[in-house]
Amino acid sequence: RAAEAGLYTSSDQIILLTPENVEAVLVNSTAATVVEFYASWCGHCRMFSPVYRGLAIDIKEWKPAVDLAAIDCAEAVNRKVCIDYGISGYPTIKFFHAYTKADSNGLPFKGFIRDVRGLRHKIIDKLEAHVPWPPACPPLEPTSEAELDSFFETNNVQHLALIFEEASSYIGRELTLDLLQFDNIAVRRVLSTEEGLVTKLGVTEFPSCFLYYPGGNFSRLKVKEEARTFYSYALQRLPGVVRSGKPPPVATDVLSNSTEDPWRPFNSSRVYMLDLESTLHYSLRVEVAAHTIIRGETLISLKKYVAVLAKFFPGRPVVMNLLKSLSSWLQNQSGDEISYEAFKEIVDNSAQSPDMALPEGERWVGCQGSQPQFRRFPCGLWTLFHVLTVQAKKVGSSDPQEVLTAMRNYVHSFFGCRPCAEHFENMASEGLAMMNTSSLAVLWLWAKHNHVNNRLAGALTEDPNFPKIQWPSPEMCPSCHAVQENGDHRWSQETVLPFLMSYFSSDSILTDYLE
Ligand code: FAD
């Protein structure tokens, strides 16, 4: 709890150190650990915290080899830990190599590095300079023609990616770590001075990436930009490459037999109205139904949620009539509480008014999962709110935060996944209030959804058929992706916004499978 009061939260992918866990995390660990010792009152630490959070997102895939941690030395309970590690100024960043001994104070990062790229490079320098080597960390040194000759005899992989680069470039080593949690692929760097290989493959561009196969066959990896993120995305999606420990994706004709529902073929780059209606059904008839009496802030959340649906849901006329009637009924409830039973009478149109209905049941299309426990309602809920933020921008809402606030309140009051609700509230409390235009609201939800995707990539809840990616992929929207001058990936927000406006627009929603 003490650590939660500091600059980082449990949703930041940073281990929050406490006197109780510090030894388990830092001593004799199989991974190296980078620790930021900070004080929550220190202005520099506050300014640095978005960079450290960004680093955690950036090197999430490196976790088995190198993990990130932080500790708030301003917390009285943590003070002894910080003193024991010899901390006298903030922020101090230290590197603890794998199998660090109990009496080690860690190795300080010299100088104050203020950007993700610089920190990432420093971590690689430290990894390379210190033994013992974390067992999960593949070799980072450059490969040679001689090593390649026997590579496939000693490494059981389908693909070998060779990154040709200058000696000063870190891309090859970064990609080796980026792919560390994926099976059937290995990455090696080849220096531009390795003449034999450079000539054999006809390499003229540094960096560039080639796929190398037994027998000496090779092909150049096609990417939009010769940069780390583009290589990483393309390599993770090569045939046969799967996240370690995950089963390979299943063909969709097999899927039809694994769920009770018949499999509905769909286009994974489109939004389906049936998913949105199934989401409304589930939220109004299942999630809200968990509250027999709805009162106080829960009632306010429900009123706001339904009001936003009535205003912005781009539904069929029968559904819209129902939502509008439900919203006006709710707004007329002036008491402190309502019963779910009374609410349900309106949802089910018990008075049987013609021309209004909310179809019952869940029938997923774009949100189908390869197993019944995957995707479905949470997928539908994200999709619904993306559609609503986009629609609010299109029709012009007077309050740019209206949809996001309704979502925040809905998730807080009703979303059945409580840890999800807690994580989402952490994110919402950080920046939602600053979204003062409807464009920013659309982009905020997109960025936060990607933040969640990053955290959940590879988690148990991930459907192997639908791996979590930073969305949209370079295939879906090539111009959404760009590179900064330093070679790091950059979203082109001026392209992402129109992409989202079109992708989630009412005109693009498919009505397949609706009855
Ligand atoms: P989803 O992430 O549900 O995405 C649905 C669809 O939206 C995708 O298929 C894609 O077409 C599109 N999409 C993907 N990314 C973006 C983006 N950045 N912008 C716009 N569209 C996008 N699960 C947990 O295990 N832990 C959590 O803490 C957690 N928190 C959640 C918080 C909220 C508010 C919600 C709604 C869900 C949360 N979930 C959490 C569930 C999780 O995010 C996924 O919804 C679920 O795992 C199903 O994933 P999916 O593959 O169907 O894709």
C-alpha cells in the first residue's frame, strides 16, 4: 500500500519494492534488475517518472532477462532499505546483475539519462559488461560466418533473423531481447565489417534485416521502415513463431467445434453491430443485474452510461428507441435508488411497445474467441466505447469528456473484472481530466487501450489466435507508424485520428449476422 502512494502503480509493469519483497526481487534473481530509488517529493523524480514508465512499456518483452523496479525512499517504511543500498540522492538508478549477492549495493547508472532510448542502451551496456549472464538472455555479441555454418545444428529454430548494422547500433541487440519470449526464432547481429556475410547476402543498407535458412538460403525482411519496432512486429508474426508457452493458433474450421456457438467467419479489421448489441445485452442484463438495488454513485453511473448510449450509440432504430426510452425513464427517477427489476422491465420492453427492443443473448462475431473464456464481452466493451468516442466527435458533443467519464464510471461501478476496473481507474485518474477536445478523447482511449494491450501481451488471458498488439498494426495502417530522428518508433497521431474516425465510424460498422 505504501508503494502505491508513490509515483508508480501496479499497472506500470514496474515491480514496486517494499522491505518485504526487496530481497526476493534483488538477491540471487535469475534476471538482472534495474531499480529506481526515488522520493515522491522530488521534482526531478516526478519529471522522470513518465520516462521510466515509458521504459517499462518499451522493454516489457525483456523481462525474463532484465526487469524494472522502483522504490519510494520518502516512505518511512522504505527508508531503511534505501539507506542499506547507500542511496543519498534522488533519483538514483542502479543495476543489479543476475544472481546478485545479498551484500551487493548494485551498480549505479552514471550521469542522469533522461530518455527511454538512452536508458535502454545503458541497460544493454550493463548486461554485456557483467557476469553472471541471465540464463534467459540470448547471446548479444555479433555473429560470424563460421557460427552461421553450424547454427541450425545447435539451435532448434525455424527462422534466424540477421540484423546487419554498424558497430555503434543497438538495434540487433534490442531485437534479440524483444524476441526473447518467442519460440522458433533467433536473432543475431552482424556487423557491417563482417565482409564475408555482407558480400554473400549483398547487403548494402545498415541496418537491414535478413532471414537466413539452413543451406544458406536467405531473404530480406520487408518492412515499411528499417527500424526496431517494424522488425520486431514483422518477426513476431512469421509463420511458426509463437510466444513461448502459448499453443499455436488454431485454424478457424477447428474452432467451430470448440465452442457451443457456430463459428461466424469475420473480417478482423472491421467492427460488427452484432458485437455491439451483444455488449449492450451483457452490460444491461448481466452486469447491471448484479446490483439488486442501484443507488448513490452507482445510480449516477448508470444514468450517465445510458444517457451516452441514447445520444451516441449508432444503432438500429429499434435499439435506439429502446435506449432513448430507457434513458428518459432513468432521468425521471428522482429517488435515491431504483430496483434492477424495475430497470429490467424497461430494458426488456415489458410494456411491449412496438418498434423498440434490445435483442437478448450474446452472439459474438469480431469478438469471438478461440475458446469460450477468451475475448467476447471485454472485447465488446472496448469496441463500444471506441465507437462512442468517435460518434461523439462526429456529431459534436458539448462536453468532450462525456463519453470517457461515462466509461470510467461504468467500469468503476459495473465492470465485473475488478482488477481491470482498478487498473483502468489508475489510468483514468492520471490524464482523463485533461482531454478537453473530442479528438483528444478519441486518442486518449486508443492510447490507453494500447497501454493495456502492452501489459496483457503474453498473459494467460490472451487468445493465441488474437495476440495483443500495439494497434493498429503496420499492415492495417502503414501511415499511422513513423520513426523519430533517433530511429525509435513514433505514432503519427495526425494519421491515427482519421484512421480511428473511419474504423469506428457508424458507416463502417458491418451488420452481418443480425436477425
Ligand atoms: P481487446 O483488447 O478487447 O480489443 C478489442 C478490439 O479492439 C481488438 O480486436 C481490436 O480490433 C481493437 N483494438 C485493439 N487495440 C486497440 C486500440 N488501442 N485502440 C482501438 N482499438 C483497439 N484484462 C486483463 O486481463 N487485465 C486487465 O487489467 C484488463 N483491463 C481491462 C480494462 C478495460 C476497461 C476493459 C474493457 C478490458 C480490460 N481487460 C483486462 C480485458 C482485455 O483488455 C481484453 O479486452 C480482453 O483480453 C479481450 O482481448 P481481445 O483480444 O478481444 O482485444
